[in-house]
Amino acid sequence: MEYFAWFENTALSLWVRESPPVFPALLIAHVLGMGVIVGVNVLLAWRVSRRELQPGEIATFVPLVWLAFTASLISGALLLAAYPAKALTNPVFYLKLALIALGFALFGALRRRPRVAHWPLASAAALLLVWFAAITTGRLLAYTNTVLLASHLF
Amino acid sequence: MSAVTAIEAFAADSGVFAFMNTAWAWPLAESIHYLGLSLLLGSVGIVDARLLGLGTRISIAGLHAVTRWGMFGFAFNVITGIAFFVSAPDQYLYNPAFQLKIACMLLAFANVVVFYGWAWPRAHGASEVPVAAKVCAAISLGAWMGVISFGRLITFYRPPEHWCFWCG
């Protein structure tokens, strides 16, 4: 907690938290990144569920996913820098990270080896469900935190 | 009776206000709203990107089929969006971010009409994507990203700030 309180008073944390356009701009980058990543996963789920997926067809969208992931990662890291104690003291935050990792693992497995999907509907549903859970845990972060700023505790 | 009180009365009478103010209804509706926007970007946005030259390994017709899921996504967002709106109408009606979001949606709707009425029939069978279809795709991408961006900004304008393009 002392470390969080110290970090919250660094120039970086204050800049993200208190320069008016920065924080909303990061939220916009984060939600657009999320939309593109989950959007390409929606396309993959659709193609898998219809048994129409051809090897390599999703590969053309992978650079777009990486771009969106980079935008989400950088904006997410800066949002975390603004309120480190808020996220890092909340178990839901770690669940969100685990769900994102699981989502990307499923994305990689399904797009590379369509035959992994012996059960096309179940595979597509699992992919969509994992991403929906990741979105939900992300949204819940605004409602389930016990600390907003550690520096307020001292 | 002003529009705001009429909408508030509807939300109270229909039980939507009470439901949206239960412990987890609002965040759950927000999560569904986010999934819906992802379904829309994953269908309409992907078709737009394809028309603009990305992902040419899949046929446009093959990609276009996924807009059926996009329709579900849009329906989720209309339902959850109305639930938000009627539960706190003053927070939206007088909110410049919400007003710009609606303006972007109207632009996107007009673009859909132009696209399916005019550009899309001409894109069928053509070896190259016609310029008109590419222009529609660019407008669609811009408009929906505007909808998402202004939607994310709604929370930063709250009464009593109450300023808007028609408040004066």
C-alpha cells in the first residue's frame, strides 16, 4: 500500500489522472482496442461455427489484432498507472487478465488448426463466452474495487 | 410534463428503473453493451475493412454473412441502451457526448441506406471494389468508431453541468 501511495504521486500517475483529456482518451483507445480484438474473434467464432474456416484466412486480420492489442496494452498500462491500488488490490483484475490470456490461447489454437474444432458450435460458443467474461470482469472493475487511491489511506 | 419527467414516469411504471438499480443490473447491461459493440465491429467493421482492401483471402460474400450476428449485437445494444436511457434520461438528453453519439448513429444509418440501396448491388460481380462502396465503408467505420468513442465519453458529462447544443 505504501508503494502504491508513492506511485500515485509520481509524475506519470498524476499526468494520467489529472490532465483532463488524457484519461478519457485512454478509455477510448482501450474500448476501441477491445472492440477490434473481440470483433476478429467474433469473425473466427462465426467461421468455426459454420465449418467454413479455411486454414490461414484469419491470418490476414492478425496484424490488426496485434495493433489493437498494443493499443489496449499501452492504454491499459497507463490506466493502471493512474489508479494502481484500485486494480491490483482487486481479485477481479487478475481474473480479467487470465480470461484475456485464455481468449488469446483459444484464438491461436482455433485459427491455426480448424480441425481442433471437432465440436464447431461448442468451440465457437466457448470462444465467445471467454471474451464476454473478459469484458464483464473489465466492466466490473469500476464497481468492485475496495480502494480507489492508496494515498487517501494515509 | 417535460420529456424527462415523462420518460422517468415510464421507467418507474414499467419497472425498468427498479431493475436497472438492482445490485448488478447496470454493470451487466454495460457488459452486454460492450459485447454487442464487439459483434458489430466483428461483422460490419470487418466487412468495411474487407471492402477497403484488408483480408482479401475471404470472399466478401463469405464475410458478409457474419452481419447476421452483427444484427444480434445491434439488437442487444438497442435494448440495453434504452434501459440506460430511460433509467436516467436527464443524464443523456442534455449530454453533448450522447448527442454526438446519436448524430454518428444517424450518419451510420443513412450510410447503410446508401450502401445497400446503391453501392452494394454494384459491388457484386465486380472484380474490383467500386469506389462508392469504399467510400461507404470508410464512412461506416468512422461513424461506428465515433459512436463508440462518444459513448465512452458520456460518463464525463453529468448534471448539473447540463450543457448541450440546444440548451442555450
